[in-house]
Amino acid sequence: MTSFDKLIKYFERFPGIGARQAKRFAFHILTLEEPDVVELAELIRTINTSVATCPSCYRFHSIYNDVLHCQICRNESRDRSKLTIVERDTDIDAIERSGTYNGLYFVLGGMVPLLDSHDIKKLRGGTLKHLVAERAEQDLAEIILGFSINPDGENTGRYIEMLLKDTTTKHAITITHLGRGLSTGSELEYADSETIKNAFINRS
Amino acid sequence: MTSFDKLIKYFERFPGIGARQAKRFAFHILTLEEPDVVELAELIRTINTSVATCPSCYRFHSIYNDVLHCQICRNESRDRSKLTIVERDTDIDAIERSGTYNGLYFVLGGMVPLLDSHDIKKLRGGTLKHLVAERAEQDLAEIILGFSINPDGENTGRYIEMLLKDTTTKHAITITHLGRGLSTGSELEYADSETIKNAFINRS
Amino acid sequence: MTSFDKLIKYFERFPGIGARQAKRFAFHILTLEEPDVVELAELIRTINTSVATCPSCYRFHSIYNDVLHCQICRNESRDRSKLTIVERDTDIDAIERSGTYNGLYFVLGGMVPLLDSHDIKKLRGGTLKHLVAERAEQDLAEIILGFSINPDGENTGRYIEMLLKDTTTKHAITITHLGRGLSTGSELEYADSETIKNAFINRS
Amino acid sequence: MTSFDKLIKYFERFPGIGARQAKRFAFHILTLEEPDVVELAELIRTINTSVATCPSCYRFHSIYNDVLHCQICRNESRDRSKLTIVERDTDIDAIERSGTYNGLYFVLGGMVPLLDSHDIKKLRGGTLKHLVAERAEQDLAEIILGFSINPDGENTGRYIEMLLKDTTTKHAITITHLGRGLSTGSELEYADSETIKNAFINRS
């Protein structure tokens, strides 16, 4: 296998990229100016040293002055009584963009699939359990399950509820689910019954 | 223009149908058995006499024993303190399918477009105003705006609120909007900020 | 079942129409003016009497002065040495729009599916065989297989070739297939190998 | 801007990649094992030294033993009397996959847009002219215009014909276009008139 083919193989492993687009990426690299090629290669080689996982919420963040925790976890104005558990980093970005939530986060690292739960070990369930037990002694009052509205998301929610049951019961911590209803652009005529039901329940 | 071309023109006026599909419909009619052709023609010719507009909610309903009002409006177990205003008949079907609402309805007959409001006369605004004034004297307590979540739907909501303001203020009738949040199948990462905001507000 | 539901059932049988759009069609009929409803019903009821199948090419055509044959078959300037066999009427429309062909047609009435050939009796194979035998005595020189480029179209082509083999051999009638190559809008990069192969073979 | 953001910016410049997917790529890099990260970075940094432009056909090819020309141009069994001019490397891949052509290629490096021809300098028109003049003295007999079937492709074809006119006239070199007709999957009913016209002309 030539270097060119090896490079294409790496691009094929990029999320959502097939053989044809991987090849286009390789051709794209060939058209870059030398300084750009060097910088891109260097960024890829060293990105692990400039990005770290926050030891509190487990999201990736750029390291700055050897500070371990991410900007959100360090921010003292955030409301420490609330903890939203999400599947992955990009969910946090979406919530932050909405400018609506001022609590903390925890990145679980994946979902618990409804049909195939053997990958549960890859998730940070144990870590979450310890963290919640610790925070429960302080000021944690509400855990928000920030998962997608589909069978896997619901299954993950049930898993988290069981996992944390002892602690949440003992410390009277509330577990809440994100509100359901009509999304932006929803047309009543095409909405499913579950969504309409929630739209009526959550009317205001 | 031949009869065949005339028939195609009628089919082109069917909602969502272009020239090509209209032609296919005409060919389809030619393949029907004689009794079916006769029955279809008769159904079209007489549908107006077997379907009427309910004089209370203004949705179409099949006439049965010369009863004027539709099944929902006649149903005494429906909660007359609630009135949901929708754009069109099919919205009622969607809500009924969800089995979540037990009040009454009113079909406005369209939206008030944000940018072009000259078609407002085609809507049943005046009729609604009278109906609400009348019901307000009885047991009406809540008006639910059941419009789509888009600029026209929101504009129609504002129009209805202004239209009914005097009556709702005088009789302390609440006007509510359908709850917003994550719909079935929504992924947090791809949700817009407004939807995420409502999902957090409506969490439970 | 109410008349309204019956009408919806008829619309559901229209090609490409599902339950939801069928309902919209029924509501559309309710919004038509009385004279339009009457005319549409009458057109549907009588379309069979104003449209006939041409006894030569078997396409539908509007009857005019009790003339049996369609305009194309009656047109003496058309080249009777060529016969294009197509699946359905709308294929003839597409070919006529291109203004490139001056021969005659025959509507087979369907395809011979590759995997399930039990519907072969619904096709006009026998009629075609007789017609070609008759024309072969006159001036028929070329039969053009005007089928879609997919497995069923190719299978139908093979069926026709076998069906007419005796006659075409005896009278030295050529059977041709429509040329393959790059269609309008085709990009070389995304074309399949068979299409590229034909594009090179048919280069000019 | 952090290193992470810089890396995302590079990925945003990849063909067909938006901000969101660029971010996913960056997260993907973070999940790679150390040896993979190092190899990927090294491949990107050095790809220019292992891939070269063939000085004859101008496509990219992996350098092997310091051989300058690509495998196709070096292959003595290829038919040197034919030269297919294409827009880009991936077009050659598609043609080679079809296994139908045994001549040589030339990568023009782009199209001549119908409406905006100021980028013509970026194309290898001058190089092509010299190459054809040289080959014309040897055994070149046919130039095949292998461009997409759209206005820009046709315009590029006209540009090439004018560019090479003197040489092709003097040496009686034929210029051909790829054959047009029905592509795999084409349905007659939906084909445009130009495609149907060519399908009839190229019937066989």
C-alpha cells in the first residue's frame, strides 16, 4: 500500500466519510501550500497535548496555563446545584449556544443501546456515581437527563436513574428529563401523538 | 381542449399535484372498472350533500340523520371549558389521534401570514369572536392556540390574542400556547437554541 | 363507511397517493365551486366514452369524429418501417417531445419483471406478435426496444426478442436498443462503469 | 485561537466539510491511539514527497523508485493513438474502473465556466497544446473530450477544440465527444429530450 493509499485509509475512518470523499481529502492535502501542510500535520500530532479531558465533567477542553478543569467547571458563577448529563461534547455546545442553562455538565461518553447493552463498560457510569455521591454531600439538588428523544436515549435515562438511585433517594436529589413538545418548525398535522400529548401537557 | 385535457387540468388543481402526476391520474381513471368510475363520479358530485361544516367548530363532518353538529361538538363528555383553535381540519385529526385532549375545537380556516396579511378576511376571525363571547358567558375558561411553530403560526397566535383581548380580559379566560421542547426523534446536538431553551424550561 | 371515507379510499388508489394526501384531495373537493364539482364528476363518468385505445398502437387517444386510430397512427408522413415498443403511454409523450423519432409505436402495457413473471398475461405480447407478423409482410424493417435501463427493462427486451424471433428472422427485421451513454447532467466521476463503457463506444 | 480551533479551521477547508463536521473530525483525532496520530501526521507532512504529478498526463501518482511518469503513461501496452482529456484525477479513476479504454489521458485541471472564463489561466491549456503538437508528429490520431454533460463541460469542449484547431487540422486528428444516451437507471418517461434524441441516434 502506497503512502497515498494509507492516507486515504485514515480519512476513511473519519466520522461520516466514505471511500470517495476520503480520496478527495487526500487530493486536497496535495493542493495545500507547504507551510499549511506542515502546520496541519503538527496540529494533528500535538493536539493531544493541547487538549485535555476535564477531570470534573469529562469534556475536552484546550489546556491553558496547565489548568486542569475546563472553563465551565472553573466558572464560579455557574449554579453547582444542577448537573446535566449528556452523551457527548457536542451536546454541551448546543446547550451553551442556547444560553439557557447555568449549571454544570457531565459527559457520559455514549448511550446505553436498548438492544445491545454490552458496551456499557465504555461509559463513565462508575465515575458519575462517585461524582454524584461527592456532590450530594455539598449542594447538588437536581440532575437533568439531557439525552436524545429516542429509544436509546430513554434507555440511557433509565440506566442513569437506577445507577444513582441510592444517592438520589438518600439526599432527595431530583432527577428531571428535558421537556418534550413541538420543536421549532413543527407542524401540528405531521407531529406524532407523543409529541402532541406533551405539547398539550406543557402548554403555558 | 379535449375532455381528457380538461380532466388533467382539474387534477392539476389538486393540492401538491403537478402536470405529470395529473396526467397519470387521468390515465388511472381510464383503467378503472365501469362501476368504480360511476361510483367515484357520484361521490364527487354529491360529497357536498353528505358532508357539512359543523356550525360550532367549523370542521367538515359527515352528515348523519340531518344532525347539524359534528360528533365532537355533540359529545357531552367533552370538556366545554377548553377551546383549541387550529388552522385546519387535519390538525384536529392529529390531536384526536394523540388521545390527549378532551375539550372542543375551532377551525380558523388558515393562518395570518407574517408578511402578507391581506387574506385575513378569508379566516373565521369574526365568527370566532362571537363564539368566544357567547361561550365566555357559559363555562369557557381556557383558549389553546394550536398553531404550527413557525413565523406564520406565531403571527396567527398574536392576531387571535388581540382579536379576543376584550372578552378574555373581561371574563378572565386564559390563553395558552402549546408546549415547546424536544420532539420525538430530536437529537440535542442538532436542536435549535429556542427548542433547547424550552426543553430546559419544561423539564420535569 | 361514510361517503367521505369512500371518496378517500378512491383517492388512495390513485398512483403515488397515500392516506394523508387522499384525505387532502377529499377536502379539496369540498372547497370546489358547485359547477366545477359537477363538471369534474361528469368528466370522470364519461372519460371512457371520449377516450379510446388506438387499435393499432394501443395508446389512449381522444376520440374525434368517431375515428378509431390515434393521430400518430393516422399520420401518413410517419415512417412505417420503424416500430418502437414502449411500456406505457407516457413514454410515447416523452419521445414525441424530443422531436427526434418519426416512426410508429406500440404500447406493451407493462414490463416483464426479472423476478416475478407471472403477470406476463396482462401484457399485449400476443397482440404485438400478430401485428408484427402482419406489418412484416408490408414495410416493417426495424423494431426499437424503448424500455428503461434497468433489470426489468432489459428482461422485457429479452422477452420481446424471443417472442418475435421467428418473424424477425424470417423477414430480416432488425431489433435495436436505445443508445446508452452519458445523460444530460451526468458527471463522469459519478457515472457507473456500464454507462462510461457505452459513452466510449458511442463517442462521435 | 486555540490549537483545537486552528485544527477545526483546517478541516473546514476540506472539500464538502462544514463547521459541524470539521469539529467532529477534530474530536475524532482526539480519540485516535498515539501511534495512529503520529502516522497520520507524518503521512500528511510527507505526502508531497511521495506523490508527484506525472509530467505527461498531469495526474497525481505515487512515486516509486524515482520514476517520473505514472503507471498508465509508462504502460507500453496502452494505445498511444488515443488521448482522453478530463477535468480531474477522479475522472480517470472512473474511466479506468469501467475497463473500457486503453488509451492515454491528460488532466486539464478544471473546467472553462460558461459565464466566467477568467480562471482559464489556471488550466493546463498551454501545456496541452504543446503536448498535442508533439504527439501529433508521432502517432496521435484521436482526442476524446471526456467532460461532464453540462454547460461548463460543453464550453470546455469548445475551448479545447479551438485551442487545438491548428494542430488537429494539420495532422487530421479527430476530436470526439463521449456518447450520450440513457444512463443506467434512466426511465424513458423522465428523460430529457436531448438524452432521448441521442438514445435514438445511438441505438444499436
